[in-house]
Amino acid sequence: MQATNGGPAPSHVLAIEYGLNIYGENYINPQIGIRVVVKAQVLSPDRKQVIHQATWAYCGERRHFVEMSYDDAADLCAQMDNAATVLGEAIPYDLYVSKLPRALKIKGVCMDFSDLPSGIGKLRGPARS
């Protein structure tokens, strides 16, 4: 790759897949929350070799469906915004700064983001079990 006016050519390419789902329990007035799974691959500049791949799983706090749908689903939208903010910090932190792998929590489906430098992962903890 060639250098551009904006700076040197990238030494790798980061491919990200972002999946958002709603999960819950109970059938009548279920407790629901969001679960976001992000898969990332660090590729060589020519995109022919996968250098590293990883997956992150964020779970929002489960609340009753009626509470989540109140006020045009503002709480649900806030969880989506929080997930994007937390993962937006966690992915580059884990790939380029952290020396330890991020541990899974809650039966292996959610991750703990409380160790992020900004503290954003502590604002809304992982889903309750």
C-alpha cells in the first residue's frame, strides 16, 4: 500500500462484525436486555492473512419489558448507546494495550468491562444472573 496525504499506509486492516440481539427470560412481562457480540479480525495490509481474531460479548442489564418500552424505548436505546461506547473502547484497548485476555462472565456469554481506563464499563454492569 502507498502512503497518502493523511499519513503512512496502514500496517494492517481491522475487520469488525457487530451483532445486536435482545435476550430475556419469562414469557409474561419478560425481563429483557441487549446482547452485543462483536467479532474482529486483524488482517495483513493485503487482506490475505488473518493475523489475529477475537470476540467480545456485551450484555446490558435486564429489565421488565414494560419498563424498557416506556418513553419510546429510551432505556433500550440507552443500552444500545452504552454498548457501542463500551465496545468502542474495549476493542482497541484489548487488541493494542492490554496484556491479559478479557474474561467471560455469566455462564460464558458476557464479558466484564469494568477494567477499561475510562471507567465506562462500570456505569452499567453486566446482566444479572
